[in-house]
Amino acid sequence: MLITFYGVRGSIPSPDPRMVKYGGNTSCVRLTYDDGREVIFDAGTGLRFLGESMIQDKNPINILLSHGHWDHIQGYPFFMPIYQPGREISVFTSDDNGHKQLCSLLGQMDGSSFPIKAEELPSLSQCFLRGAESVFQEKQLDIARKGLNHPGGGYAYKVTDDGMSVAYVTDNELEPPNEIHTTYDEWVEFLFGVDVLIHDAQYTEDDMPHKHGWGHSLISQVRQLAVDAEIGALVMFHHDPNRTDSELDEIQIENEKHLRSHRTLIKSLCAFEGMQIRLSKNIIGGDTTIDVI
């Protein structure tokens, strides 16, 4: 399995010279299976660049949308495969709390907010608000979902294939002040032993308490979750739009110190655009090898 990061920011794109190293595009991650199948996590502005690399093939596209907020859908109108006649595109999302997040994705293409209307697209786009699990089975995709602690709801995803696993958990507040969709212990159980955990880590303690309840996790909480869930590698994701390269460098140093203090072998990374992580099974012993390439 190969994970490629095309957008790693949260809330709003950050085209800033202080953020060149990690990048300024919003959420978009591609997961490619060893047999060539693939899924895309979220449709933020990073999706535009991913689309340029997909225009030459005709493979069906599966987009796993965490939720319908702007920073996770903005790239879709600029995703070139949607303009390919007959291209099959399946989008999986939710209608938590009655919000039709399907409309968030395609509704932005209404002829007013965007010059081309969704119904004018030549591609074969289909969105699944319910019954996603049965569709995953039909597509032979081993994917589990878990409800996010985020205003308006949404889903985290865990993808498993050939004994390897990747979890994508963004826009998730581990200790929300209000309604809890998934408790901390439930997150530990859901994520226990995954090879790679990509998790929202937008806030520091200095951001609180003003942003408590905004639906994002503290970096320190995510570090502890990685330890408690005994994962293989932690990838901090959905960086605050004001977080500079030097600040993220410092966070990476603190991550490594924290994990060493717990005497764990967990790898730690701050996601950056263009980063790739390859998972492979070790023939001897059957363990998963995790390499950043």
C-alpha cells in the first residue's frame, strides 16, 4: 500500500512563503493498493493536483469524504476526472444531523458559486449517503467507519488490506465539551494496532479554551492516543493554517521526545505535501514495514 499526501492543511488554504515546506493545500490523501485499486480521502484543494495525475487512466474513483465543510470539498470542481465522459466516480459521505453533505460537494457547482453546474458534468458521479458498508463489500474494499466528534458530524475511515491497515481520522475532537459521538476509549479500540494513523492535530494548548468545541484535537492528545492504541506510525494532519514551517518542525521534535519517553517504537511524522508512505509485508515474520519515500 502507498499513501500520498496532496493537501495537509485545515480550515483554509495557506499560500504563504513561511509554509512552503509542509504546503498550504487543504485535505486530500490518496491510498493506492498493491493491485492498483485506490481510494481518496477528502476533496480539499489538494485534489486539483491529484486529478492531473489521474486524467490519463480510466479506473473507477472512490472518494471517502470525512464531512462536507469547505476545506474538504473545495477541490472537487477543479478535479479533472469529473470532466471525463463516462468516468465512474463514487463519493461516500454522510447525512449526520440531517445535513445533506452530498449537496455540499455538488451543490457548490450551481452555476452561481461555480460556472458549471453539477448536472452538466459528463462523468458518472454517484454519492452514497447511506449503506456505504454494503457498497464497500461489493467493491471488495475492507473499510470501516467511525463517527467523528466534529460540528455537523462526519466519519473517520479505517482501510485494511492484506494484513495492513491505515486509519484516516481528521476533524476529530478527542475530548469535546458537548455531545460525544465516539469516546476516547472507543477510539483506542477502533484504532488499536493500525499500521498508520493519520489524525487531526490542529491545536496546541495555547489555542484553548477559545477553540474548545470547534472539532479539532490537541497535538498532545493525539500523541497519547498513538501510545494508547499501540499503532505503528503517527502522521499529524490538518495543520492549522497559521502554523509555520518552523513551528511544525518544533512540533515534530516534541513528538519524537514524547514517544521516546514512553519507550515506544512508534514512528512520528508531520504530514507535508508530496510525502509518501509505503506499507509492505515482511515475508519473514509477517510484520508490516513502514517506509517514508
